[in-house]
Amino acid sequence: MGMFSESVDVVCTPSGEPAELCWGGRQYRVCAEPVRWYERRQWWAEETRAPLGSGAGLVDHEIWRVQVVTSGIEPSGEPKSTSEHALTLDLVKHLGSGRWRLLRVHDALRSSCTETETRTA
């Protein structure tokens, strides 16, 4: 598993779940139900002081674990092969700005994405 922080563009469903993302110049789509949780962050190390009345976003990070496969279309508009394996990623959403960052890339894969790809192909 690799851990880092890199900006990603995320397109969400109307309910707020990640559905697609662009990372490293490639388009990905979410192929399994994402999982969300919150983690405490060290706000005292990142902020000079906590603004009065602030709460959500100051103490917690909203983390999403998603499984993605590359989108079926190349940037040139040509169809892409769907034989690639799914990636499991952890994304964090900054609640104040709405920006997304990629935090972790996991080695472990669930077979549900591959099975879904096979059934929809």
C-alpha cells in the first residue's frame, strides 16, 4: 500500500458518493459501492488556531474507499480495453473547500469489480 497526498478530480452522484475520478491523466469509474468513514486529524499541527464556531471539517476528515477501473474511453475518444484490474483507493474530501485528494493506493483487490466488468461486457 502506498500512502501520499495528491489532488484528484472527483465527480459525485447526486447523493454525494464518488462515481468517477481523474488521476494521473487517466479517467476512472467506481465499480463497487464506496465505503465512507471519518478520521480525526491533527488540526493543532495544521491550523494556527481554531476559528470560533468551526466544527465540521476541522476535527474530522471524510474518507472514501473506492474501487475503480479505467473508463471505457481513451482521451482520444477511442474505446479502451476493459481487461485491466481494479484499483482500491482511499480519497479524502476537504469539507471546507470541497477539494479531493488521493491518500492511499491499496494492493488488495476485491473480485466484485472484475465480476461486474465481466457481466456488463
